[in-house]
Amino acid sequence: MDSGGGGVGITARAGVDDVAWRGVLAGPVVAIITVLAALVATHEAGVSFRDPDNVGARRLAIVCCLVAVLVVLDIVVRAARRSGSAIPSLSAIRNVRGERWTRHRGVAAISALVSFYVTYVAYRNLKSVVPLLRPGDLFDRQLADLDRSLFGGSDPATLLHTILGTGVSTQILSTVYVTFVFFLPLSLAIALVFSPDLRGGIYYATALSINWLIGAASYFLIPARGPIYFAPGDFANLPDSHASHLQGLLLDQRREFLADPSAPGVAQNIAAFASLHCSLLFTAALAAHLIGLAPRVRIALWVLFVLSAVATVHLGWHYVLDDVAGVLIGLAALAIAKVLTGFQPRNGRAHAARARSS
């Protein structure tokens, strides 16, 4: 039995990874801590803990359906390979399901998935009440000044507009930016179903959840709205895009929330420091190395991270320092997830195996 770094393990059948209870419980622990923090924060702000527009519940339901479809696909494809035909036999399907998708593996995957979205809902509550608990405390001017000092007195967004232009580049970067909404649940589902080692998938899901918790703390530490709201004139020449539409929608929601925080179904989702866009994508790209995904996947994730980081500045969502802080949060989340889950990166597992055999 492999304890996965400590504790009593869940032993899977042949061909299925062993997942320690330590790893299975890591996600729920993060979720509980984040929910408790959100309950305290919402109580202090005088608002109720909620899931505005049932976004968290709806996304969880969608991802659960996606995972179910991917599990069926995983079983059918493996059974077809075993049968040596395009249409697998029922016995091959039963055998693959029994070997690969045991109850233990299912519990581990569902635990990570549900914990991620519970943490996300709690994160949204924390983010929403930042302007209520820190009214008038905004650090946009300081962040903007620091950005200019890093770029020799020039505004980094203006530099990007000059170098990249404000036409087609804006539309491309806007598309890259909004794909994040689809990337995150898709990557989570794929990691939990197709990861070479289920422990790696759970490690990734736990690290993503930790990003929500640390990111929410950074909003309280240095409240800021972002360049597009602090200096909208700097982005007046950008064409309409999916991103600009979203920026306007978020501003309307913020105003509605601040006018009546207790109104049901309202929340505010504007916060610049730090960039969770960058932290989560950086986490995904680095985790791909640690888990041992194919080189083309790792390259694609790094390209997505770099393009998204450029997009956050070009479109006015974030200051450069927000993105730097996002990278640091991603590193911290991966390190903490490693401690909580006991996961050993691919090279570390190989080294440990050699040590045991010597």
C-alpha cells in the first residue's frame, strides 16, 4: 500500500493509482478554511453568504456532467484498445471500469471537484465584500506609479498599445483573456480523468483551490480596481471587444452592489491585486511539468499564460505588479498543495523509487 506521503491510503485495484487520504482530504480542508473566512468576512460586512445567480452551483453541475462524459469516454476508448476493435465488448467495458474507476478513485475525484467549487463560491463572497470592509482604501495610484517606474516612466499599457496596436491585437488578446472561463473547468476535468497519475490530478485541483484563498487575501491586503477603472482614458482608443463588454458589466454590478449590498443576487467582482488570471494559468503551466504531461501540452500552457499576462495589461485589467504577484501566488499554491497532498513531482517519485530499490 502506498501512503502517498503519509497517512492511511485508499488502495485501488491493479492499474489504478493509490490515493492517500491525505490527498483526498486536502481539497476539503482548503474549502473549509475558505468558507470559514468568507463567513467571518460577510458577517463583518453585514451581508449574507451566498452564491449570486447560482454561478458556483451551475458551474459545478456542468463540470460534473463533463467529468461523467470524459469517464465514459476513457472507459470506452481503453476497452476498445483492449478488445482490438472500434466497438468494445461489454465484458471489456466492465473490466476496464472495474480496474480503473473504482469507488475509491471516484471518491477522490469527486472530493477534489466539489471542494474546488465550494472554495470558489467562498472566494467570490470574500472578493465581493472587499470594498465594504476596506472602504476608500484603494492603491491604484501607487501600483500605477510603481509600474511606470519599472518601465522608465512610461505606462506599460500604453507601450503595448504602441507596439501591438489597438485593432486586431485587441480582439485576439480579448479572446485569449475570456477563454480562461472555459479553460479552468475543462483543465480541471481533464486532470482528474486523464492525468497520468490521479495523485497529480488531485494535486493540481488542490493547488487551484489554494489560489482562490490566497488571491482573496491579496485583495484585502492591497485593494485596487485596475487600470481600466482608475484611468479609463488610457484605454479609450481600444475597440469594443468581449473584454470591454465584460468590464462594463462588472462596473455596473459593482455599483449595484455598493448601492444595496443586501440585495439578493448581487455581487461585485472587481479586484486588481493580485491577478488570479495569471496565478491560475501559471499554476496550470508549472503543474503540467510536475505531473509529467506531454511536452506539447506544457508548451501550449506556457503560451496561453504569456498571452494572457500580456492581455491583462493591454486591456487594462491589471498592473504589471498584479501579474508578478499572481506568479508568486501560483508558486505558493503549488508548494502548499504539495505539503497538503503529499504529492511528489514526477522526477521526485522516480528518485524515491530508485532509492527504495537500492
